[in-house]
Amino acid sequence: MIPFFEDFQNRSAAWLDARGNAGDIVVSTRARLARNLKAFPFPHHASAVELGTVYGDLSRRLPGFPAFSGGWFLNMAELDPTMLTALREMNLASRALVMDPSHRGLVLSRDLGLSGMINEKDHVRLIAFRAGFEPVGALSDVLRVDEYLDGCIETAFAEDLGYLTASPADVGTGLDLSALIHLPGLVLAGEIDKVLNALRQLQFSVRGISGGGNTVRGALFRISNLITLGRDEMEIAEDFKIHVGKILIYERSARDQLYARDPLGIEDMAHRSLAAVRHARLITAQETFDHLSSIRLGSGLGLLEPVDPGLLNRVLVQLQTAHLELAAGRVLAGREKSAARAALLRELFAAE
């Protein structure tokens, strides 16, 4: 067994603990930097030999950053498909890293707040997570890793453009900032499309929880910056903080107005969802996301007995297929996944 997975069921990322700013609405904030080695083609154009050389170089250098001390280095090619999928479910590995693991690696800090992906779409992608809404803090964390790496390698950089990246959208700072935000108030009020369209006009990307498509589950949205060229990192972070911060204000207002209009209906929805996760014997992932959304909303409005928001965050990861299969120790077929998910929820949300 790979050491990282030996105590996997008891492992949780610190950024899921809901202790950050606006943790009742924002699950987490992520800052990601794309960097490439000057002397090598981007991964999608590189030969196996070139990918192997980049992998060997970065796999020696990245773990030397002090924050990775006591953490893990994973050779993706050594992991089975369930392990790879579990890393993606935790947002620690991307789809590209999982789909083609050869000559690809992942370095993780002990609290899983920092990571580095080797030979993803770029030679290295450095990532920092923070609990709650902390764009400036997440940026500061990832820039410290970048400063260390900059002293070890020669990066692909042009004076007139900035950092050169595999995706033209990342050229410049190479910075991608995103926040995973719970917006049930705006969804139930029918205001979500108007708000998200305004964000898109301001050059922000809006996706579902997985970040890989438009499917939205449990009123969870991932909002990211789109513009990186011609701006410095702190300017991007401050702009993100201002505009996305306004969404938090709109969401709080929408929740208050919903409850003022139909207090009994909102309370009933929250209690029904809590009953469902405490007693269901079969439950799909979509149903679980929706029920968790109602419980999170009801708890935030004080309509339920206190529910740990950190627990609600962690369940978002644990309810997914690979996590259920690792817990079971085998592949789950058909209704077995729904049954295992329901058993997990009954255990976690058992009434006092």
C-alpha cells in the first residue's frame, strides 16, 4: 500500500475545517501557479524521454521545500485507478494528471494545504488551499513555494509577456484563483443566473463543484479569475476579493429574504434533509449533495441543532465513489454505492 493511503479514511485536509473567513458560505479558496522549465517543450508536446527528465528533476527539487517536509510524494504511475480517482475527488489531482499518470507526480504537504503537480498541462502547477474566503492568503502561500522553486530552476519567461504556459489563458502571471462557494439563497430566489452572468462579464469563470464542467450540485459553484496577462498577482487577488466578496453579501441578503417570506417552508426543507441523511438506506450522490445543501442552509439560519460546517465540507469528499470504495476495500457495483453512501451518512449524522 502506498503510505499516503495507509490511514486514508482518517485523513482530511485542513482547508476543509470551515474555520476561514466566511466559512459558512465559502468552502475553500485555491491559488494555483503554472510554471514551465525553459529548456523543455510543454508536456503535451514533449516526448516520453523529455517528460521523464522533467519528472526526475522536479521530483528531486519540489519535496525540498520546507512546507513539504513530513508530507508525501506520489508517483502517479504507481497508483491504481481507485487511488487516482480519490485524489481527484479531494481536488488534489486534476483530470489530466489522473487520465495519463505516466511520468507524472504529486507532492503534498502534511496538512494537504500545499501541493505541486508535475507534468500536468504545465511542467509544474503549484497549489495552495485556504479554508473559507482567503484569496490574498492563498496567494501568499503559493508565492512562497514559487520563490523557492525559482531559485532551483530556470523558468520559461518572456519580458513582454511574463510566464509562458501551455494554455494561452494562463500566460502572464500563470495565476488561477478560485473559490468554492455555497449559494442556495440566490438559487432558491431565482437570482443566480443574473448574478453569475454579471460575474462572467467581469471576466470570471463559473463552474460546478468538480471544476470540470457546468454541472452544479448542491448549489456549490467554483468561481475563478480569467485574466492574468498584464496584471500582477496581488492586483488579481484584490480584484477577486472585491468582486467575489460582493456575491457573499448578495447571498446573505437572499437567505434573509427567503426566510422572511417563508420561514416554515425553509425550516421544513432543512429538517426533511436532516431526516433523510439520518435514515436513508439508499441514496445517490446528487440526492446527497442536495440534502447537504439544505442542511448547511438550515444550520446557518439557526433552524437546526448546530451542525459542524467542517463535517459538511468533509462529507462532500467522502460521499464520492472512490472514497466509498477505499473505505469498503473493494469495487462497489450498482446499488452498493448508494447503500455505502447511506451507511456513511447515517454514521456521521446520527442523532444525539
